[in-house]
Amino acid sequence: MITRNTYGKGDVFYVGTVPSEKAIRILVKSAAEAAGIKPPASSSHPLVEITELESETKERYIYLINFSAENQEISLHTAAVDPFSQTPFEGTLLLPAMDYKLLKLR
């Protein structure tokens, strides 16, 4: 059973079950959307990890890791640049198998 309640200015989700991985993904996406959180990038593959980082100077980065044995497409929802080569990225990015990339968000 999953229950959503509004309290004050926020919402709370009570999860009284052990949901499947698919259900967890749907729940987290729903909770993030309800909170107005928009991810800077996304991938449909479960072995792709996307982490958002913020430096002490408030610069934002995303760290992409592809743990799968196949190239994976990453959807970028905001413009980014490789901080080392200064190569710009928009739209989609093909991340090679077992590879990673650090991008600075614009």
C-alpha cells in the first residue's frame, strides 16, 4: 500500500510494502515531480547512474556512469559542457559501455 498525504506546504508518501524496482522508479519520479524537482539528465537503463553535484562556488555538475556492457543514450534536459575539453553537449549523449563522464551544467 502506498499513501500520499499533504501536510503544510509539502507531501509525504507512506510506503507500507516492499515495492518492485519498477514501482520504486515510478514512486520516486512522481515524488520528484510533485516537489518540482527536474533532473538535469535521465536514462531508462537501470545500470546508468546519474549524480548531480554542486561545488562550493555553486557550480553544478552531473556525473554519468554506465555500468552496463552496452553503449547507453543519456537524455540531457539542460545544456552542459565537458569541463576538461570544453565540448558542449545538448539533447542526447551516447555514453560508451563501462565508461563515465563529468559535465558542467550551464
